Amino acid sequence: MSKTRFATVLILLACGFGAALIAGFSGNLANEVEQLPPKEAFHLYLLIGQSNMAGRVPVQRRDRVPDPRVLMLDDQDRWVLALDPVHTDKSIAGVGLCRSFARVLTDEDQSITIGLIPCSVGGSALRQWEQGEAHYESAVSRTQLAMANGTLRGILWHQGESDTLTLASAQTYEQRLIEMIHDMRTDLGAPAIPFLIGELGEFLVRDPNRPYAFQINRALFNVAAVVPNTGWIDAHGLDHVGDQVHFDRRSLNELGRRYAHAMMQLYASEVAVPSSDVR
């Protein structure tokens, strides 16, 4: 075999091996993490709400590149490298805000690893996140399981789109969310855990098909203003993918950064209290 042909074969083999590595990241089994960081350095974040927390941006190859310091609890309750889609609530699940959120935190503190606990469900209304309902109980159960390995540092909430359609839901939203936050903190044994609340997109407020979007945003803002250890994440300047519902890629990346900075501000204020207790 000539040197030129031999070199060509080597290049093809190398390319094939690289492709195999990339393909290997398509299955979570290949990404399962055998050795976790120390509990105090493994910071856990629960992700709850509906599709804008889960994300609906189509996944590209760059979204499948892992960061060894960002893990997620998969749908089999295994710790794996976090790759988009982090959520598997629907077949259309895509890129969300959570990996952008995690990158800011790991860039800020080189000593920590982030553990994402994805529990968001597209199309879900607040009533499905109340104590005793399936989404609520699943989120609490998965978080308690995760806390055996790490320290719960916060809860990220982005929900409300499904409650913009009826006056009855909008009128009671504020009090129901306050009660849900209290119940979830109590059930997790974390009464002071930070709870971040995201604003619905401005485009939803302009949508005539969602007549109570403004009221839901006002309720979300009010909850963040009155409930201790909560943070408000504004959606000013963010855009949708073209469907008037879901944030686009740029907006999700920015929203993730906003959540991260709000979380760091709560801890900098020294009022937030992490929890590693399992109840």
C-alpha cells in the first residue's frame, strides 16, 4: 500500500472513530457517570414548569457536546452527562435554558459540579403542579432521590402559559403558586431554598389568543415580591421561534444566564439556605 493511500485510510478511520464518539453521546447509557463529586460540591437544581423551561429549540450537534461538570438526572434516575434535550417530556423536546444556566455557575465557581433535575412538562397548568398531583409528586420524589448524592441549591420555575386562557385560572394563580412554593419547600425539607420565577414572554402578552397573559405575569411578579427567598427573572427583549409561544435559541441562552445571575444574587445576600437533607 502506498504512503498516500495508507494516510487516507488512517484519516477515514479517525473520522469514523470521531463519528462513533459523537454517536455514542446520543444514548444516555454511554454518558452515565460512575463517580460523583463530593456531596457538598454537587449543586442540585430542580427544573419545573412547562415547555419554555423544557425548551423547544431544535437540537444541533453543538448541543450534544458534554461538559463534565454539568450532569442531569435522566428519565431512568441515573446521573449522566447533561446533553440536550435535557427534558424528555415530549417528543419535540429540544434545547432549553438549563445548560446555559449551569455554564454561568460553573464558570463562576471552578470547584462545583451542577446536577440538573429536569421535571418540566409541556402544556401543564399550575393545578397540575399542586401538592398531590402527579407532576408535583414526581418532582419531589426525583429531587429527594437526587439529594442522596448532592446538595439542593435552588428551584427554577417557568410556567403560566397554560393559565393565560381563562379568567378563573388567572384570578387564583397568585395564591395557588404561593401555596405550591410553601408545600414544595416543606416536602423537600428546605424551607429557605431559593425559588426563581420566570416572566412569560412579552409576545404572549401581545397575543389576543391569550387574554390573561398580563394578569399571569402580574401574579408571577407579585409572588416573587412577597415570598421570601424568591427571585424574579424578566423576559424583556426576548423573542419566540416563530410560534408566538416558545423562546428561540438566543432568548433561551439569555434567559438561562438571567436565572443564574439571580441565583447567585440570592446566595450573595446570605438569605438563601441550601439543603442536603433527604426527607
